[in-house]
Amino acid sequence: MGIRGEVFSTKLQTKERTYFFNVKENVYGDTFLNIVESKGSEDGGTEKFIRQSILIYQEDLAEFVREFQKSLDFIKLNQKR
């Protein structure tokens, strides 16, 4: 097991935000995907980061990917050009 249970991690950095895709293992040996969005925000002249996270456990990944793909297909078919 890696640091904080991380076994694999990758990130996508865009102009406005950063996405982290972390594969982790909990203390029970369950593997899950942790998707985190981090976005900078100024609050009173001090830069802060807003982080949001979603966990998808291994047993739900296939169904999650299938439904996610449906959403991507819809966006492709209905994108404004």
C-alpha cells in the first residue's frame, strides 16, 4: 500500500482547475477510485482551494463507467457547434 493508501495517481491540469484520479486501498483491502476536483478561489486577497471529491468502489466501477459513457455520448450528440 502507498502513502495514505494510494496505489496509483494521475492528474489533469486545465486553466481553471485540476482533476486528480487516485486509485486507493482502504484498511480492509477494498480498492476504489477517488476523483478530486481542485479549483483556486480568492477570498479576501488570500488564495484558497476548493476541493470536491467522489469515491467509486471497485464493485461499482463497471456500472459507473457505463453510465458515464452514456453521458459522454449525449454530450457528443448534442454539442453546440
